[in-house]
Amino acid sequence: KMDDDDDDIPQLSSHALAALQEFYLEQQQREGMKTSQGFNQYSLGSIEEDWQLSQFWYSDETASCLANEAVVAAGKGGRIACVSAPSVYQKLKEQDGKDFSVCILEYDRRFSVYGEEFIFYDYNHPLNLPENLLPHSFDIVIADPPYLSEECLQKTAETIKYLTKGKILLCTGAIMEEQAVKHLGVKLCKFIPKHSRNLANEFRCYVNYASGLN
């Protein structure tokens, strides 16, 4: 009978149980902060990094610098697309009063909390985009492909070229410079982006226009 097997169910030790309860309490407190009035849903870290999705958020300073660059490059009333670059999107949203619009293309559906500006995006299907996302409808596209591979860059490049009117700001590893030039015609910038956690790979920015990042 099934009842005879109840004794075999492993029991948590009191120490493990206390640790688990503490973890859940901290989680509830974090969620409570997020729903309180003082919480800014666009602040960096409001959605935590998921390393399994190769997510590494920029430092606050880098995200601000890239967001400001995008606003200047887009111009008055400009449209900005952030492809796999959520921390730049969040920084742009903090400047809500400014005259531009922005959307975020992202695989991680947690970012759907941003409503209509969120567009689900899988780089494996680079042109599988909503019909209302018209070709060449963005003044600048900022992209940070999730993986340092030519396949990922090449497919993301298809998306970038479809979306942009011309201007491209690419953030990826220094080892991808040759492929970045090949697939997008971009050049290395002097500006060196930093992440909130140090990465093993050197990271760089690339542009195809006269930018303020040099």
C-alpha cells in the first residue's frame, strides 16, 4: 500500500528548514519592496540577472552613458530599439520626460512587465517580429547579443539591419571585433563598458556613426 512508503520521505533538518524559511522571508520582503510606492520598476536590478540566459547587467554608469548616447543619436522625437540590452532600456525609461520612444526586444519574458514596449525576441528567429514593427523604423538600435559566437552575432545582425534606419550601437566582446565589422560594418569605440559584476571576457562598444563614445 502507498501508506507504507510515507516513512521513506526525506525530512529536512531543523537547520535546513530554518534556512529555507529565511530565504522565503527575504524573497517576500524583496517582492514587498517591489510593490511598495517607493519602488522604481525601471531601476537597474529590479529584475535580477539570470546567468542561465547569459544575462549580465551593465554598471549604473555604463547603462547611463549608453542611454544618453542613444538619446542624442536618435534625435528629437527619435525611436530607440534595445535588442537584448535591458539595462539600457531601464535607464532610458528613467528619463521618461524626454522626447523619444523606446522598445525592448528580449527573450526573457519577465520583462513583459513593461507592457506594450516589450517584444518577445529569440535571436534564433531574427525576423520573427510583430507586424507592427516596421522595417527601418528606428533611429538607432542598441544591441548586446547574449552569446560571444559568430552565429549569434550574425543572426542578431539580421534583426538590427531590419530595424534600424542606419545607426547601430553594438556591445559585445572584444574578441568579436572582426565579426562585428564583417556583419554590421561597425568600428570599435574608445569607451569601455563595465558590468555590475566583473566578466572574464573584455567587453567593447562598436558604432557605425560619429558617436560621443570616442
